[in-house]
Amino acid sequence: MSGYFKEIITGLKSLAIGLQITNKEFFTKPITLQYPHESVKMTPRYRGHIELVKDPQTGTHRCIACGMCEKGCPTGCITVQAEKREGVKGKVLTAYILNFTTCSLCGQCVENCKPEAINFSNEYNLASTRREDYIFNLLQKLHPEGVPEPEIDPELLKKEREKKEAAKKEPAKKAAAKEGGESKAEEKS
Ligand code: SF4
Ligand code: SF4
């Protein structure tokens, strides 16, 4: 009979402890989130896939298409595409492809980038069963609404056009000079 009461007392004691914990947690701020309706605030040193950094002054990236990130990537998962455009200083970035399926998040590309044009993103929502979903054009990701046109320098444009015109006239000049030389030689003989 005494064992029976002992069990009841132990049960009540355990119930009281349980209720105490429940009450304490009820008034404590929850640490869980209503995912996917709420997103996690990542720590500053979290490494998501790399991304192009938006320059607050220009509103676009700082990439000069030097290719140092591409060269330094040990797994070859970066492809930088760029072209020369009339009146624009340097090369214009046309695509920045990251194959995240082979990225080891080593950080070599970020370290190699002198203009600090790339950094690790806070992206963690990347679940997919398709490989294609892990191949990103970081330029498109930065400007989903469309990539802004680069600024044209009128002075540079003028110089480039003059140079082109001069290059076009060069063969005609050479031919005229050659002809002149030949006719002089004929006159002498
Ligand atoms: S973090 Fe490393 S593996 Fe990933 S893209 Fe950069 S250099 Fe390549
Ligand atoms: S991201 Fe940096 S290292 Fe890579 S091409 Fe652009 S400027 Fe060069």
C-alpha cells in the first residue's frame, strides 16, 4: 500500500516539474521560426554561394572582368564573360556564371578579387533535385529587372572613332605611297 502512495507522490512531483518547465517556456521568446514564412537571419560570417556586390554609388557591380576569380578557382566553377564596347573604358561584363554544384566555398575567388566585386551571399534556400538550379548567372541575379547599360565616355568614344577612321584610311595611304614610289622609279629609269 505504501508503494502505491509513493508512486502517486512521484507522479505528482514529476507533473509539477513538467508544468513548471511548460510555464517557463510559454513566457519565453521562441527561438524557432515559422519556416518558410519567416527567414533566418544569417551570421555575418556565413558562406552562401558567391554573389556580385552592388556598389551603392553606381547601383551596379564593380567587376572589371579581369578574370582573376576564374583563374584562381580550384574547381573551375566560374565563367566570366565580357566584351569591349565603343566608348566604354575597359571590358563590359556580359555574364558571370557560377556552377555551384562544384563550388567548395573555399573563398579563393573572393580573396583574388582586387576591386572587392564578389562576396559570399546569405543564401541558404537552395533545395532542389535539378542540377540546372545550381548554375547561376550572378549578373542576372544582381539585376533581375535587366542589366543597366554602361556609361559611355564621349571623349573616349571620339578618340576610338578617330582611331578606327585612321585605321580604315591606312591601306589606301600605303597603296598611294607605294604607287608614288613606283612612278618615281619609272621616271628615273
Ligand atoms: S569559393 Fe572557391 S570553389 Fe567556390 S567559386 Fe570561389 S574559388 Fe571557386
Ligand atoms: S569578380 Fe573580381 S576577380 Fe572576378 S573578374 Fe570581376 S573583378 Fe575580376
